[in-house]
Amino acid sequence: MQIEFVVPGDLGTRTGGYGYDRRIVDGLQASGDQVRVHRLHEGFPRPDRDALAGAAAVFDGFADDALVVVDGLALGALPDLAARHGPRLGLVALIHHPLAFETGLDPHLIQRLRYSEMEALRFCRRVITTSATTARALADFDVDPARIDVVHPGTDPAPLNRRAGAPPWQLLCVATVTPRKGHRWLVDALAMHRSRPWRLACVGGLERDPQEAAELRRRIESLGLATKVRLHGEVDDAELHRLYDESDLFVLPSLMEGYGMAFAEALARGLPVIGTTAGAIPETVPPQAGLLVAPANTDALSRALGRWFDEAVLRESMLTGARRARERLPRWEDSVRRFRQVLAGCAMERAPAR
């Protein structure tokens, strides 16, 4: 197949969504498909005039009946282009989670993004989501379930981490610092356990939302946690593997996840998890492998951490559960195979009726 793959910004960006896109593109190319990646301007899902003009030029260049996959971060902000080109293209939306589900948005922007994405999705032949949770959420966007396919992210085989779960405990959080990832609740909850022997390593970009990163630094200082919490920023693969290997517990209190690739990557190393019930996290983290609490609830998160610190039997049970979950994680080759099946079927379908 020849596939046009449209992404906003740099495909090399180190987030779960871009990581999914990269692995799918690489896998399709390894399968013999011709995949052309089209990079749109930065700024989505709130594109400026130049970004919209650049996107229009990209879409104008697609031949009739071209098979075009568009990452939802861009597609949801391009309803006019979807309406203009959808009838002539094999347009496929790749939705990690609806744009309006992002944390910290103005209510008027939420309403605008919701309407914009709903309109854009009307003109897609197929919609691929990365979890069943996101697929169900799209029912409120008037997407026919028959047009939705779930293709979970894969995971790479990884060695078991070598820590024994003894103090001083090493905690690891892997997530870009944005409001949706819930770092502020994590440091507040850990502050209630400041006298215990733990250290937290936070890995993830600090530039995506500089205001949130600055506020997180201030919060850490004001809570007296500067010697216990380290913000590493982005790190290379070797350093990330080292941190996984030296950790006892993975912690990430997200307010929304379309899948939660970081949780799966932790489980791939046999790391137990403390997280939230937000979005698709319960799909990824089985009850035996983690403690999941309500999002944006500092007290509940603190209690979960306290249980893990205090209950040796619980720590051992979660460790065993994580190692069992490790064996059941989907693999990238399966994800690519399923993604390719959806595209092959789309190439044979007619455009959706309006």
C-alpha cells in the first residue's frame, strides 16, 4: 500500500502519542508499504493562519483515493479540510484521545474543540483509537461504532528490573510535565510521607508547558522536597532504561489517558504501579499489578502510597502481579499487523454517507 501519514510537529517528539505514530510508521514500512510522513506546522490543536495554510497545501497535494492517516491532534482542528477532501480521499483518523479531554482548557475552547473534532470525524472512512475507552468516548461525537477500530499500542520486550523493593525506595514517574499528567497531585501526596525513605525521579519534557513546569518546581521547593524529588527532563534511552532498572514503583496520577503507554512500559519491566482510574488506565494496569485511585484526589493517592510503603505483603503481591501482566502485554508487531488490516479494509470502502 501507499500511505500518506500526517502528523503535527516533529514525529520524533518524545511522548506516547508520537511514539505510537513512529512505531506504526516504522512497522508499515518494514512490511513493505510505502509510507510518506507529512509534517504539519507546530501549534495544533490550535493552529494559526500559517499552520492552516500549510495543512491545506499538504491536503491539496494528495491524489484522489489516496489513503491518508491523520493524527487526531491535527485532524480535530481541520474540519474544513476534512469536509473538502474527505469525499475524495480514504481518510483515516488516528485518535489517541479526544482533544476536548485535555486538562486545563477554557470551557469555551473545550466546546469549540469538541464541535471541530466532531465535524472532522464525519468525513473519515475509518477511525482508529488506541483503546476501547477512547472508542466508547467517541459515541458522544456521533461516530458510528461500525467505523471505529481499536489498535492498542504495543510494547517492547524489556528485562525485569533488579530492585528488591527495600528502602530507600526509588519511585519513577515518566510523563511530559503538563496539567493532564497530574504531577502536582503526586508531589502533594508524597509530601504527606516526607519522613519516609523514598526518592522520586520524574522523567519527561519540561518545555511543553513551561508555566506548569515552573509551578511544579515551586511546589517541590515549598513542600520541602527538593532533596527527594528530581526533575530529569527528557533523557535518552540508555538513561531511561537505567532509571527503570533502579526503581521499585512506577507512579503517575494522570487525569486522562487514551491508553497509557508509560504504564505498559513500566509493566514490561515488572514494575508495580500506582496510578488513577482515569481514561484507559484500568485497561492497561490489571488490579493485581497496581493500585488505581480517583484522579485529582491527593488524599486517595497518599493513602495508596502509604499502603505500598507500609504493607510488605501488598508490595510483594503487586510485584508478582506486575510480572504476570508483563507476559500479557501486546507486542508492536501485532499492533502494526492490526493497523495494516484496518488500512487495507479502508482502501476498499466507499466514503461514509453524510
